[in-house]
Amino acid sequence: MSSEGKPPRPPRARRTDGDRLRSALLVLAEHRAQVITHGEKAWASITFGGTRHSLSLLFAGEEAIEAGERFIAALPEHEFTLPGQLVADAGISEVEHRLVPSPRLVVQCELLLLSDA
């Protein structure tokens, strides 16, 4: 306990590059999507190192689907600003659109982040 009689605060969890990427994608998705999967693998070439990210985003409902369609159009050319990272490649690998039982769009995207050292 501290001198004020309160227990010490637990340390705040550090945001990872993956956390920052998810946040940036949700902004691009107009906060209308939910990340349902996120995989991350180390990646390296002779000259660069980084991570490859694979994410699935769910857009549920008509308005969300419209935001999802804008997300699909914008992602490949979007300029991300992630501290210490450069998004070298971003693309859509799969899109699943369903109307029944309720309108939904699932977007699979792949991004390559390079360490900006």
C-alpha cells in the first residue's frame, strides 16, 4: 500500500504494433467493424524485417456494410501512420457478403509492416 492507504496501480499494458494496427484499421472502417481474427507472423528479407498481419473484420448491418465497401476501396492506397512501422503492403484477400439471416460483410485483409529503423 502507498503512504495514502491506496494499493499501488498495476502497470499499464504497453500497446503493441498489432494493437496500433487494429486501431488504425477500425478508424479506416469508420468504427463500424469488429475484428474477429488477427494473426501475426514475423517476416524478413535480406534487407528488411517486420511482421505480416492477417485480419478478418465483420461489418454487420446495412450501414456497416456501406462502411465496409468504402474500407475495401480505401485500404490498398491508405497511408497509415504507425510509430516505428511502415505499411509496405495492404490488400484485401477475401470478401464474404451475406444477406440472410441478416446483412453482413466479412473482409479478410493482409498487411505487411516493416520496422522503420
